[in-house]
Amino acid sequence: MEMPRTVAGMDASNILIAGVGGIGCAWAHQAHQRAQHHAHLVLIDADDASFQSGENIHTLRLGHALDSVGCAALPPLAEQRMRGLNTLTNQLLADTELVILLTGLGGGVGTGAAQEFARQARQCGAIVLAVAALPFEAQPTRLELANEGLDRLERNAHVTVRLSLERLARQARERGQLWQMGAEWIEDLVDGLVRTLMSMGLINLDLMDLRAIVDQVGEATMLVGVGRPNDPKGILESALKAPLAAMDVGGAKGCLIQVEGGQGMTIGQVDAVAELFTSALDEDAQVILGARVSDDLEDTIRVVTLLSGIRPA
Ligand SMILES: Nc1nc2c(ncn2[C@@H]2O[C@H](COP(=O)(O)OP(=O)(O)OP(=O)(O)O)[C@@H](O)[C@H]2O)c(=O)[nH]1
Ligand SMILES: [Mg+2]
């Protein structure tokens, strides 16, 4: 276990939640509602309907005032327009250390602009964690587009987590929700990451830890688990229910794990959860553990993990 230490001062302008395209903007806005005071938000779309206003919210419009029809299924157009905003994004990204990018692939804007925004952000020196939703399998044309966008996003972002809309939709149905709204998982993930990096905890993680993990060669993914403090198994099970595209995380070489609980959380509970979450990893995996007490968590433990160095299946 790492020794406690202090975090180099991060503030809200160091973390940017970015939504690209219709669904990406909706998810990013929802996630930002929860993390509002700890992160900035940028909404990027060709469609004005995606834009919101509020504290720490920025918008980047792809296109001209007179055509609000978007980049309907035209990724190259979206990419070109994103590139045209380079000067603006450089200003926006000046203090940014971490970008959490949310998007849905398969349409025009998400597919074309998300990977270009990731490239710009990385060039500005930010760590880029992307969450990309893949289209339903019954949409072959969109799937094909999505895969091209995914390829480039994976090259430009440090970590790209693939979310399956199929699984997301199935889970939302089970809960009686609309799939578009079934993004609680994304909110937990973003909120967990933001808190992990912003807050002074029992054991603090910082950007150097995050860099060490994202620099591992191979694929990466993130997991979020929530459950009762004395039920580490239940917490792991909830994490494995995430609507992620199929991936075998056993054998991961790097793992950043943040355990967050209420006032009563004990080091023993933290250890038990961390132990279980890391038991499937490679023997020599680099594991960085953080833990923190949150006043708003009562009788609940939430775990956010970033796994990297996963061998492609
Ligand atoms: N079946 C279905 N899929 C959707 C719907 N909305 C979004 N999706 C899926 O989510 C992906 C991204 O959608 P959006 O975020 O709306 O697309 P966009 O990036 O704004 O792209 P354009 O509007 O085409 O420029 C699509 O490829 C679809 O797979 C919907 O209402 N129904
Ligand atoms: Mg759209």
C-alpha cells in the first residue's frame, strides 16, 4: 500500500468533462451536474439543442449560425469543423490536466469530432480518458462508421472505454428507464474520477499516479462498483455489471483503484475490497490504491478502478 501524501493543488479548471455529439453532450451534462464545483464542462455539437448554460459550462459549436442541421452522418465534416476551432480549444484547454470525454459513435459529430478533440487535448498536455458508446448491433452502417471513429479515438486518447449501447439499453429496460437516461453508470464513473483526483483523502492519488497507469501499453478500461461496506463480493459484482463492451480484464498490468466510503469506513474494509478487485490481475501488476471518506456516502462503499495494460483479446 502506498504512503499517504498531499496532492499538488488541483482546482476545478484542471478537469474538463467534454461531451461530443447529441448523446455525449446529454451524458456529459448529467455527469457535470454532480461534479459541478470540481470540474468544467464543454459541450461540442453542431446541433444547438445539445447546449446548456450554467456555471463552468462552455459550448463549442461546429458550424455556422445558419445551418443547425448538424453533421448528419458526416464524420469528415465534423472533424474538419473541430479542427477549425483549434485556437478556441487551445484557450479552453490552457489549464486542463485531465479531459474526461463522453461520446456516442456512429453518427456524424461524435465519430468525427471526438477523436479530433482528443488529439487537440493531448497535444495541449492533458491526459485524455474517453468513454465511447458503440451503436446497436442492428445498425450495421452506424457500426461501420463507429469502428473507424473508435480506431482513431483509441490512438488519440490515453484510455478509451468502450460502452455497449446494447447492454446499456438492456439494463435500462430492466430498471424501467429509457436507455438514453440509463447513464447513471457514467455519472458514477465521472464523479468518482473527479473526486479521486480533487480531494484530500486518506490515501491520495494524483496525476502522476494516473499517468503511470495510462502509460501502460495495451488496452484499458474502467470499472465502478457500489455496495455495502461489508460485502466486497457484492461491490465487485456490481462493477462487473457495467455496460462495457466485452473485455477480459484478467492479466491487466496496471490498476488504479479508489475506494470511497462513509465516516464509518475502516481500513480493513478498504483492504478487503482492494484485495478482491485486484485478485484477477497479473502477478506483477502495478497497483495504486487511494481511499477517502465522503460525508455523502452512508453505509455504502464506492470503488472506481482504471485497469490498463490489458492484452487485446
Ligand atoms: N436506436 C437509436 N440509436 C441512437 C439514438 N440516438 C443515438 N443513438 C446511437 O448513438 C449514436 C450517437 O448518436 P448521437 O450522439 O445522436 O450522434 P451525433 O454524434 O450527434 O451525430 P449526428 O447527429 O449524426 O451528427 C448513434 O450512432 C446511434 O447508434 C436513438 O434515438 N435511437
Ligand atoms: Mg447529433
